[in-house]
Amino acid sequence: MKNLIVNADDLGWSDGVNRGIAEAHRHGIVTSTSLLANGAAFVLAVELARTTPGLGVGVHLNLSDGPPAAERETVTSLLNDNGEFAGSPESLLLRIARRGVDLGEVEREWEAQISKVREAGISPTHLDGHKHVHMLPGLFEIALRLAKRHEIPAVRVAHEESSLRTALAAGREQNAGIVMRQGVQARGLKLLARDAREMAERAGIATADYFCGIAQTGELTRQGVERLLRALPEGTTELMVHPGYLDDALKKSPTRLRESREEELRILTDTGIRNLVASEGIRLIDYSFAAEAA
């Protein structure tokens, strides 16, 4: 059986992103999303989740953008002088290596993020990381511990499968420099947490068998998605995507993923793509179904 989880990251980033994710689910192939507990459009995202029961909702663990969910004075090693998260996963990696990050504060902050989502009436299907921060050294263990504590059945392992990355690379309109740089990041994530899937299995937490979408973040093409669907292996694969509508809040926010979100929305709701999923015998699922099969 070929199972596919199509997970839309960044629910709660802006109303336009929320609306795009809902559209990609209702009229496309998106089956799952991950919610930013500290997102500017969190309240609207929760309402969307409540009114879209077929959409699996996970928690998008965040240490890179926006204010903390925990009290600021309890997570100071994670914040900049403005009281917000201090930066990119690359800078976090350096700070972890220099012991400039208090891992106890990471657990406290992620606990607050998960609790905020649960208190809003959502039972998370899985955990994943904003910009894959949960894959950094010492942080994946925290994610697993929190998943067990909150009875969250699954976690994303951001180990991009090379053959699937190659399939998604189809399409001339991609920015080769960005794709190459993100491909290097994908390989780096594999090295940083190469035992992550085995660690999750030992903890009794489900994962997908395969994962892809890092190298093509913001560079997804219709041809690449077609080729991926035709090459999908047996088992469960997660495709990470970032659909959305380009609203004023998104234009003003600190992200490079702007116009690309509307292009991804067009791809994910394309009738030909939906028909190809059916003709290839692919079962669209979310992480709750993946956990049941584990």
C-alpha cells in the first residue's frame, strides 16, 4: 500500500496562510497541517481546525520566529533582546554547541506550545519542527519525551529520501541555487539526527517511512509533484508543503515564502494531480492513520 501524508506547515502564520491550507485540504490533496502556537493568526487557525474535522493537525514546534508561548523570564536563553526567538536553526546549532542554549528551557517552551494547542480543543496528531528545529542535537529527544507525555502518537523525522528529492526536482522553473542550498541542509539534517527514526521506534512513537520537501521548499513544481506521485514507494511517505494566499500580513512577515505559497496552492488543488493520486492507487492519510498502522 502506498500511503501519502501531504502536510502543510505554518498554520497560524497569517489568515492568508490559514485560508490557503484550508483550500488545499478541501479541494486538493493536503491531508495534514502543523500549527504554530505562537502564530499571529492562531485564533483563526484554531477555528479552521475545529470546522475542518478531516484535516489532521499537529504542533509546529518553534524556536525561530515570534514571541514565546512560555513566560519570557523562564526561557531567556532562547530569546533576543526584544524578547522574541533568537534566530535561525543554524545559529541555534552553534549556540547549542557552545552550551548557550538551556535545554530545560527548550522543553519548557515546547511544553507551553503543545499545552496551548491542546487547551484550544485540538488533539495533535503529531509533532514537527518549524524549520526542522526539532532535529537539532538534543532537541529530538525532547520532542519524543513531550510526545509521550501528551500521548501524541507520531513525530516527523526530517530525513529527506534522496530518490524522492530527485523526483521533486523536475521542472525548469526552479531556482537552482536555492534548491542546491536546501539540498545541502537536507543532507546536514540526516547527519545531525541519523538515528532519529530508531529512537522514535524505541519510544513507541510512530513516524512516516519516508519524507521529502526540504530541497524544494518554496520551489515546488507541478512536474515535480507528478514525478513524485509516480515514484512513490510502498509504505508511508510525508510530503511537506507550504500553500497559502499572499495577504498583507504575509507580505510584511519575516519569510521568503510569499508568492510561492499561491503557486503551491495551485499545484495541490490541480485536478490532474488529484486524478493522478487516484490512478496510482495512493491512499491519502494524516499522521493519526500512520500511527494506527505502526
